[in-house]
Amino acid sequence: MRSSLMPLGPSVSRDRIITSFPKWYTPDACLQFKEHFHGQVNAACQRRNTGTVGLSLSKVVVVGDLFVGKTSLIHRFCKNVFDRDYKATIGVDFEIERFEIAGIPYSLQMQWLEDALRENEPGSCFVFLVGNKKDLLSRAACEQVEVEAMHLANEMQAEYWSVSAKTGENVNAFFSRVAALAFEQSVLRDLERRSSCRLQVGDGDLIRMEGSPSETQESKRPSSLGCC
């Protein structure tokens, strides 16, 4: 299925347009060192043959302890605001942000919750948020926290990013990276699904025609009924 139509709605802001694979934060804890999208993804985007990827929502779930800064981080990215006084999130809240990645429209639903991982979030991209009030810590303490965080990220086979909802430091770069990784995986999954569907067509046993030559010849005559 070709995603040749742009979805209805406002145009994507300049800082939500991603043309090349966003760089990692640190080589000591990252998932991808590459600078370009997967070859199959590039080809699909150039042909605008990304299936339903540009028409559906992908989900990013931000999890962390109470008052760790989940709401502040999402609001800094989506609204470019930082509110010192806000009420704790009860249950689940979410924002939807639109991107254009490699020329393809792409939307992320970013939801945050304070409880542990839930079983009903298949296929979601998870962001684990750990609070670190840098303005209250010494430089040495911050460096030690970062070392420990990178070690934990490597154990989890995850990426580590240092961001600040208060100043906006690295926030846009981080979510651009998240969007690019999620987009690439979405396109690859869609290509694999469509390839699997094509392989299933015609996988049955061959039908052998038996009978006299005259019967066989008769069966080759065109039918009056249309067939597609």
C-alpha cells in the first residue's frame, strides 16, 4: 500500500522534519552508530511505498517514579514550556506529535504513566526516566550518576541520554532520535508483513488436470464468466 497522501492537519514544523538518521548522544551507550536509515527503509521512502506507516500512530511510553519529570519532559518537547508547579499525573496522559521522516508523515503518541510497565503495550517504544536535579548536585556527583546510568543502559540494551526539561537541553534531539528509531522499525515491520503475505499466496499444492485429451482441450476453452 502506498502512503502517497499527506494526512490532514497543520503542516509539520521545521524542527519535526527529519531527513537523516539523528546522531546518538554518547557512543558509550547507544543502540545504533549508523548515520543513515536501513537500505530497505530508504528505498521504500523514495518509492513512497511505506504501507500504512504514515497513516497510523506509533506509541512512545514514558515511565518513571512520581515527580521524576515525565510531564515536564513531554511538555517541554510538545509545547516548549516548563511549569515548576504542576499536579501529579493520575493514570495515563498523552500528547500526539507529528513528524516528517525521510519525506513520509509519521505520528507519535507519547503517553506517560507513573506505574510499572504494563502488559497491554505491545510494540511500544519505552522511555525510562530517571530524575537528576543537576542544579542540586555537584559536578562530580552528576558525573557519577551519568556513569551509573550508562552502565544500566548497557545492561538493558538501551540508549542513554542526558536531557533537561528545565532548559530544554537535548530534548528535541532526543525525541527526534526516538522518532527515527521507531519509524525505521515500523517500516521494516510493515515490509516484512507484506512480504510474508505475498509468500502465502500460491503456497498450496499444484492442481493436476486429469482426463482424456478432448476433455482437457475442452477445459481450456474460455468461459463466459469473468474472472479476476
